[in-house]
Amino acid sequence: VITLTSPWLKELRSHAWDAYRAAPEPGRVAHLWRYTDPALFALPESALDGAPRPDLIRAEPAPAGVTVLDLAAAAESRADLVRGKLGAAVPAAMGRLEALNLARWQAGLVVHVARGAARTQSSVEGPSSPVLIRSRPGPGFNASRLLVVAEPGSDVTILREFAPGGPE
């Protein structure tokens, strides 16, 4: 498991683990599982160790005004940026696999977009420069987490690419 010292993050992950263990297995009748057999995701608890896997997720160089940080490091050194936001959009209560991801993520990134940043043009109109996040899951359990913190007045496009086979 990723070594963390922040009490708030240990508590968040512990509560998420409890939620995972208490939640029922998803069923095929649920809308989200209509086309996928949830049994494909059944793993023994011994396989869910949450061992660090920094190779799971990485970012290409970000545009000006965008900072990309390692999630575990940011949770410790930039708690003001992460606390209260991690697990807010996808909480453990959302479902069994969401709880598992929050409890046992092995690698993660924080994309922080400064106020008014990530514009390719000086005009308020126009598209933002994309932030490219690459995920390369390998065999076995893989759980990465992406937290995007966009300040007011900022604009960002996140492109997340998933490709099998482990690190490049």
C-alpha cells in the first residue's frame, strides 16, 4: 500500500475500504453493468494490495498555467489542494468498484489549472490546450486516480488515453 502520513488521507482510504467491503457486488440488472459482466472484475482481496505503481499513469508536458503533481506527494505536501476534493466527484458511496479505487489507488495525478490558465489564445473565446494523461495498465490489479482542480476562470481539456501493456 502507498505509504501515507496524512491522517485525513488514511481516514479517507480506510472509509473507502470499509465501503468496498460492505457494498454488494454489482449486478447485470444495474444500468452501468448492462453490457459488461461484473464477474470479470472479481479479484481476491489478496490481489488488492494497493502496492505503488508509478508506471500506471503519467502526463505529457502541460500547457502554461497547468501543474501536474503526483497524487500521493500532493496529498502530503499540498493538502490544501487535495483535501476535500479527492473522492468528491466519484465518492466511495457511488459503488463497489469506485470505493475500491478510492481505497487502493496505486498511482495518481493532480492536474491543477490556475485561475485564467490553459488558454491557447489571449481571447476568452477559443479552445484550451489539452492535457494528455496516459495510462498503461499491466496484468493484475490496476487502480489509478486522476484529480483535476480547475480554478475559477480557467479552461482545460483533459484527454486520457488507456492502452494495455504496462509502461512504454
